Amino acid sequence: MASLPLTAERIDLPNSSSRQRVSLNEILSALSFALDLTEGAVPGHALRSCVLGMRLAGELGLRPRQRAALYYALLLKDVGCSSNAARLCQIIGGGDERRVKAGVKLEDWTKPNRPKLSTIQLLWKTVLPSAGVVERTAGILKIGLTQHRNNEEMITLRCDRGAHILRKLGLGNDAAEAVRGLDEHWDGSGYPERRIGNTIPLESRILAVAQHLDVFASEQGTDAAMKVLRERSGRWFDPELVRIAERLHRDGSLWQAALRDTPEGVTRSAAFELGPDTIDMLEEADIDLICEAFADVVDAKSTFTYRHSLGVTTAAVSIALALGLNEERTQLVNRAALLHDIGKLRVPNSILDKPGKLDAEEWRVVQEHPRLTREILSRIGQFGELAEIAGAHHEKLDGTGYPDKLTADRLPLEARIIAVADVYGALTENRPYRPGLALEQVVEIMSRDIPHKLDADCFEALISAVS
Ligand SMILES: [Fe+2]
Ligand SMILES: [Fe+2]
């Protein structure tokens, strides 16, 4: 594992529990649940894919370094996925891109001239949702005619972005290239480079098989998953990997701890067991880097929020410093602010980018995101307090916020700081329904909520920092 990871110190430990420090494995396996949200996948998809892929790799005798690269690539294979969400939403005329992403994984999109009924049904339910029959039919036909170009654009965006993030995290070239080649096909019909056979990195070929195994098994059962694998062997998938999957399927070992109803802790333990030989304990700077990378993933989802997490973080840290928080508490504010909207990866762009008012159901979906933020972050042992703070960023001191209507006595200073920074960030940024507001207007609007909803000291500190 020479190139992995980051600046981490490598020590041999049996597992990652009961320590103050956090391992690379623990943090990435937890944050992979955020990536499942963006793809509309069954929760735990990345983790199950990781178990399945590592099981296949176990039959290939990979070197430790290659196994480690594969492991992190499996967990992060969808890390570039938020970057094409807004464009996909646009292509389908403002429909729910998460539904399309989830549905398209069950379709054979290499045959646009022979679409299956299920493909047409998926498009009918998602394309131009507010249009009439004629306009929607025309929209679907247009999508069919431009499918190859759209596929290439969507996949290239996602794969390049994913590879870039893995490199930024210091996970090495092999892991980055594995993610980049996720959608290449054995027969050369994939993207982004239309590579053929063994010119596709082995790790990418494993990622592709593992991903499909989980998607189909989770939606249609393991027999259906194996059937698809057989049908696409030599076309999408490396035939040797299909043979290995067949063998493990027959002897009953392939799916152990990797089914959608397997308790999460069991799947996570299985992934840890199949993972790298050494546990990579992270330095504080490495944890910050991972938080920043996931803030980028969140911000990339919508053109309207492309700087939101970073902007809120700058404001929140400025407030923390102005209030004299010590280094440890300021670091907590920094990380919680970076990750506060990670649950928003669950919100489709049809809502995030909607130019008009949200209806009741859309508003309900939006209001779920702080709870999802808390759920995802609380999977990381060291992030218990951080999860609570980040998950409370839409709470108000008078109990009128969401999701838990917490009141002042339940809202620590760090949560109040992020709540103030979040409102400030949202008002200064462009939104689909209005441009970003000038500081004077922002101050005037926020003042109406002081002190009953937003903390007065935090607001004062913010104003002194930005004036
Ligand atoms: Fe939020
Ligand atoms: Fe936010």
C-alpha cells in the first residue's frame, strides 16, 4: 500500500472501534452512504459492492497495494456522481434525475435503437413531468436520438470528476483510474474512452461487475443478478470475472453479508475484513481534506449551490474565531459546516433547481436532509458530536426549525454558529427564484430573526467579520 493514503500513519490493528482517532476505512465506508443517496441507490449499495468486488478480487491473487486501491475505488466509485445531476435534470426537462439514475442502472442502455418497454416506461415517468402527452413524447424521442451523446457527456463528467477527487484525496493513480474506467465495457462500447478488453484496468472491470451484481440483486434478487451477468458476459463484462462470480455464487459464498437485508454492521464488518491489510489511521489534516472533498461533492450537485458548503464554512469559522472558540472547537465548526448539507445529496435537482415555489411534498423531501446528514455522519465513531451539530443547522432557537424543533436549551454554540452562517450563505447566493442579495439586504432580513430564532452573538460576530 505504498501510495496510500494521504499522510496517514499506518499501524496494524484488528479493527477500528473504541479509539478517538478515525481510520480511512471507517470514514470512507460511512460517507459512501451519502453517495448512495445521490444515485438513488438502495442504501448500502457502495458498501455491498465493495464486499462483492473484494470477494471477486480474492480469487485473483492481487498484490496488497492493488487490493487497497481496489477497495477504496469500490467505496468511492460514485464520488463524481453529483457533478452530472444538474445536467441530467436539464436533459430530462426538469424531471427527477435520481429516479432516472436508479432506473437506468437496470436497463441495457447500449441498445438505444431497441429500447425495452421498461426503458420507455422509466422515461415516461420522469421526462418533462409537467408537460402534455405530445410534448413529452417528443422529449422522449429526442432523448432516444441523442442518447449516445448524452451518455458520453454524463459518464465523462462523472468519471473524470470521480478520478479527480480520488487523486485529491491522495488515494493514488490506480484507484483514480479504476473509478475513471467504471463505465467502460469489455467489447469497447462503454465510456469515456471506449477501451476494449484487457486495456480496461482490472480494477474498473471488477467495479463494473460488483456494481451490477448489487444493483440487480437488491432490486430483483440474486438469480436475476447472475442472469444479467451471464447475458452481458463478453459484452459489458470481463468473461473471466463472470466465471469467478458464477463459481462463488454456486458455492454460496458470493453473497455472504452482501444482501440488501443484511444488517449494516454485518456488511461493514465483512468489508473491513476483506479490506486492506493495514489500518490507516488519519491525521487531523487528512480528516479535514476528506471533509473538504465531500463538501465539494455536495456543492457540485447544483449550479445554485456550487460554493454553498465552502461559503458557509468560511462564514462559520469566521464567527467561531471572532467569538474566541479554541482550536479544537473551531475545527469542529469547520468540519460540521463543510458537511452540514451532505444529506442534501438525497434531494433531486428537480427540487433544488426548481424556479418556482415548492409544493408540500417537495418541501417535505427538502426538510429530510438535516436528519440524513446526522444519520450519515453518526456512522463515524469520532463524529458523534459533529453529527448532532451539523444535523441541527436548520433548527431555530424558538423551536420553529426542523427536523426536530429543538429549542435554545438544546442548541450548543457550534450549532448556532452554523445556523447563522447557513442563512447568511443562502441569502448571498443565487437561487433559481432570485439572485444573491447584497449585504445590506442580508443584514436587514437576518435582523428580523434576532434574537428569537438566530443567536444574537453569532450574528454580531458574523457582521463584524464580513463588514
Ligand atoms: Fe441545509
Ligand atoms: Fe446549507
